[in-house]
Amino acid sequence: MSEPTLHHVQCPDSMGGHRMAWWQWGDDTAAHVVVCAHGLSRQGRDFDVLAQALLRRSAELGRPLRVICPDVVGRGESDWLKDPMGYQFTTYVGDMLSMLAQLHQESAISTLDWLGTSMGGIIGMSLAGMPGLPLPIPIHRLVLNDVGPTIEWTALERIGEYLGKSGTFATIEQGAAAMRAISMEFGPHTDAQWLALSRPMLRALPDGSYRLHYDPAIAVPYRHMTREASVQGEATLWQIYDQITADTLVLRGADSDLLSRGTLQSMKERGPRPQAIEFAGVGHAPTLVATEQVQAVLDFLLPGANIDLEAP
């Protein structure tokens, strides 16, 4: 399957509701669902390489699989919110619950795994660690990609320097180059890999130029965040983390400025006591395109077979 299918779910909010989009790979009746949730300014097509590798692994194992890659509201093919202050984790978690309920209604879920990069990992922690949420089934395996309950303030400041300041680009290549300049921490990529990651990040304008896919207003609540509020949020996230019972894997870029080694060590000693893997030469965050990164996810989520990751 070389291309995913696009789906939507209607979600409630204080301004009359919005639609959230998701990209679906694989068997739409498969009872095993893996959700891959992206970072703050990214979108669901970030996981094209990983999703196809997961499907090849599931085929080797003879276990049908659905891979679901949402565009968090305000990003990708999802609606933009009328009220920018709605760009908060309470909204994102609620939207994911709506999506999972629709998926479960369409075809029952018997195994639910979650992989989240940065923001997507915080959403996953919330879903896995908050008792009483109306999940169709508890999360079985959880992958946290370069994120934990403590987020370094210097990283938040760095992200705030570019978030919402997209501008326009004359060509796709120019947009890709601009994103590459602010994304060096993602680690080394070939030109082809970077262009593949960048194309879904751009939207054509009537005059033939391009803009980034996301609503610049996602930066509004971000700019209201203070260091004191960050500390309070950290305490809440640790409480949530300590209630996670899912089998958990934490991935970390060895040069990450967002997930420190100290935080990772604390994570390994409490809560779900996860496995942990670091990737050399990578900061925040691993894109899960490089072979060793993809292999780590496959071995955790779908153990039991070896595949050729270079296969088309």
C-alpha cells in the first residue's frame, strides 16, 4: 500500500465543533490498531515510511494491522479552530477519543498501540495514564519519541522562536530548505528523504507560492505559557506518567535539548519503567525514517519477524 486513505471525525468544541483528519494505512477491518501522533508543528504524513514498514512486518507475521496517523486539529487536513486558545492538550486528547470511538464503531479494536513524537507523546501519555477515559480498549504498547513528563525550558524557548512564523515560499524546494534550516536537530537525512518529509508540510496558494500547512494561531496559547506554568504542567504529567501500565519504550535523540538524560533516567525508574533507546547524532526529535529508528519501533510493536527495511 503506497498511499494512505484520508478520513475525518467531527469533534465538539465551544465554538460549534470542528473536523479532525487522519490518514489510514492497511486493513480497515484489522482489530490491531497502531496510532502514530506527530509533533507540535508537524502532521500525520510524517509517518509514511514507518507505516509502510509496519505493514510489511504485519504481513510477514500474518497479523492484519491498521496504522492511523492523525492530523492534530490546526494541522494538515484538519480544520483550524475558531478560538486559538483551543489549541490545548484537553482539546487534542478529546479529539483522539472521538477518533478512536469512530474507528472502534467502524471495526472493533482488540489491540491498541500508540506512538507519539513530542506533542503526540504527551497526548499518548495522557490517554494511557488518565484512568476513566472512554477509550475503546486500554493502550497496550506505548512509544514515546523524545518526550517525557519534564520538558526542558530552553527547548520550549527555541521552538517558540519559529512557531507560527511560516511566511511563504516560491517553490516546494525553497520551503523544504527553510524547514531544514530550523530542523537540524532531526539528524542527517538524504535530500530525497527530506523532500519526502517536507512536501506534506506545504500548501499551494492561488498565486503559485506555498505556505506551511498549519494554522499560525497554534502559537497563540504557546506564547501565553510561562516558566511557572511549565513547572505546574510538569508535576501533572509526572502524576499521569506514574499511572501508565502499558508496555513502554522511550526513544531519545542523544543530542536532544527537550528530553534530558536525567529525565530519561527518572522515567526508567518509575511509572511503567520503560525500555529506552538513544540514537547518536540526533537531537529533537528522531523522524523515524532512518533504518535503525524504524527497526527499533518494529521490534517493540511487532516482534517476531525480520524484514527488508529497504524494500519498496
